[in-house]
Amino acid sequence: MKRTLLFLVLMASPAWAADDSAAMAGAVNGFLAAYQAFPGGIPDSAARARFAPYVSPGLLQSLSAAEAAEKRGSTKGKAMPPLIEGDIFTAFVEGASNSRLGPCMGDTQRGTCKVSYVHSGKSNLPGPLAWTDTLLMVNTPSGWRVDDVAYDPGFAFGNSGRLSQTLAMIRSEAR
């Protein structure tokens, strides 16, 4: 009985949460590094390969399906523009020039990490634009991975909802 109680106390200790938080942060930092090298739009197979170690199998499959749907859509019409242009991984379609990882929290299966972004590049904006999105994390057999993005722009334009909804819309538009 004492061993069971000690085990339960250790399982609920902050050290376990800190380990998961650090592991989540590692996956997000890898994701952000891949993101900084990504020009925007729907990732092709080469770009997905760079994101693959940091995103869940489900998100990787959704990205692949969205790319295939966009290709099908472009073959149906003449000179059809891409269904999505710009950044799909953050709330601002022009993307972020800088990012900063905030707190990660969750349980042993699912978690969230806040990421603060700044866009300070060329745009029609009078100055830098800052926002924070939430990366939804899942613990896979290969470790923590980004499973979705909850856009939280705090402004009236740009991406809204979740990345998974955007990818589903792309797939349905190209049918």
C-alpha cells in the first residue's frame, strides 16, 4: 500500500509535468525552426519532410491531402490560383518574422504551447504586428508532436479557427 501511494505521489509531482513541458517545448522549437525556412502556402513533400519530425502523423496526412486536393483543383480549371496563399501555420497570412515560445502545459497525452509571433516585414501595416497562437500538442509513440494550431490573432483579418479547419476547407473546395 505504501509503495502504491508513493508511486501515485511521484506520478502527480511537478517533475513529471516539467519533463513533458520540456519535451513539448523541444518539439515546438523544431517546428518553429522548420517554419522559419518555409515560404508559405501548403507544404509540398519536401517541406513536409522538414516538418515531419515535429508534427503528428494526422497533421502530416492532412497537409498531404490538402496539397493533393489543391493539385486536383488546379487541373480542373485553367490557370486556377492556389486555394491558399500565404502562411497557414500562423494567424497572420503574411507570416511571422520572429517567434517566441511561451508556456507549455498539459497531461501525459495532450498539451498546449503558446507561441508569440511578430510580423515586422513589408506589409500595409503602419508598424509591427504581434499576436499569440496556441499549438495543440499530442504525445505520439515517437514523442510530442504539433497536432493542430489554434489561431488567436486578436485582429479582424487573417486566419481564424484552427489549422485543421483550414485544411478541411481546402480539401472540400477542391472537390
